Amino acid sequence: MKLQRNLIGIAITTLLASGLTAAQTTTATTPATPSATQTPQAAPSERMVPSRDRREAMKGEKDQLVEKLRAGQNRADYAKILESNGYRIATINDDKKDYLEYEVVKGDHSYEVQLDFDKGAAKATKIDVAANMWRADATKRMMKDADYKHAGPLVADKDSRYSDRRYMKSWTDEKGRLEKELPPNMKMADYKSKIEQQGYKITAVNDREKDYVEYEIAKGENSYEVQIDIDPKTGLGKKIDVTSNLWEAEATDKATDKKVSKH
């Protein structure tokens, strides 16, 4: 009898342990069902690093590139300097006696290199490196594909269709007008309504936190980032910035893509 009781006890203990293990496994692998009042989590941003932080990194990179380009002594030197520093020349937006403009790519950053040659000087008399907002097709392809190469020799675009200088004044005027239409102390729903009333489509939400929201908006040839700092206590906007949209989401790219090519 004693042996029988011991065997029964071992069997019961084994069954209980097996049931506990199965319950633990079920708990670990089965996702919890959200309650009816639980707020759905926003999808992860397309950008692994916040746009504001990336802008700071770009500023440092632009300043360094300007300094390196100052070493150029003649027109041909600038392309060599760019390539030796890891930049790929995607397109030549303009090539005149007094002005040369490249679009260049390094990693997921693209820039416009703007070189002025006063009175046909051999060495650039003014060097600017600017964030590239109106990108040629080749630039977009290079940013997505590190192995992309031109099928033939680079030729300057005779219409300068993608030169930022061509569009910058109208873009800046529109930026100022938008900022006036988006004052502080409004609710987020009101900001969205205001943006749409101005004819813009919100093409992406890059960040949505309790104290910060970042939209990409597009209309015609222009796209912007709308950055709204929020008061967590009131839910009202504290500070609103309308700025350049340098890392366009796919929906934004599609919304503006065909417009520039018509010029």
C-alpha cells in the first residue's frame, strides 16, 4: 500500500508540473487582448532618428564639406574633392561660366553644392552646401541604392528643373504664410483642419508623442514638415515650426514627384 501511495503521489506531482509548464508557456506566447478603453499604439516612425537630431548632424557635415571644397583651385577640382570624400554626384543642375551646381549623395543624405565663379574665375569665389529639397530622379535612386550608377556620362540639365535656387523664394514665402495660419494655443484637431483648409494633405505622421507631433504635408511641388511642441497638461500647441522636409515618406514623395518634372 505504501508503495502504491508513493506511485500515485509521483503521478499527481508530474501532472501538476506539466499543467503548470503549459500554463506558463501559454501566458508567455499569447498576446494580451487589449481592453475596450486601451488606446492603440501608434505605428513606429519611418525614421529611426528624430528629424530634429538628424538636422543637427547634417549641419556639421555641410560645414565640413564647405571647408574641404575651399581647397579647390579650378573647376575640375570640385568633383574630385566630392568623390574623394565619399560623395556621389547624382546630377548637374546647372553648369554655366559663372555658376556650377551639383546634387550629391552620401548615405541617406543629399545636398546641393552651389559654386559661384565671379567673372569666369577658375576658382570658386563663393561655395555653398545646402540641404537638397527638390531632388532629381537620379538623386532619389542613389539614396535608396548604394550600388546605383549612371548609365552614361553626366550632362547638365539645361532647364535647371531641380535647382533649389529656382524655387526657394516661393517656398520661403509659403512657409511664412503657413506659420501665420498655425498659431500657438490650438488643439491638434484644429491644426489638422487648418492645414487641410490651406489645401495641404497630411501625407505622414513621423512622430506622435504627448509633448510633440510631427507631420509631413504636401501640396503641388512643395512639401514641408510641421513640428508642433505640445503642452502635456493642456494638450495645446506651444511652439509651431514649419520647415524643410528632407526625409520624405513614400506617400509624400509620390504626392510631389510628378509636379517638378513638368517644368
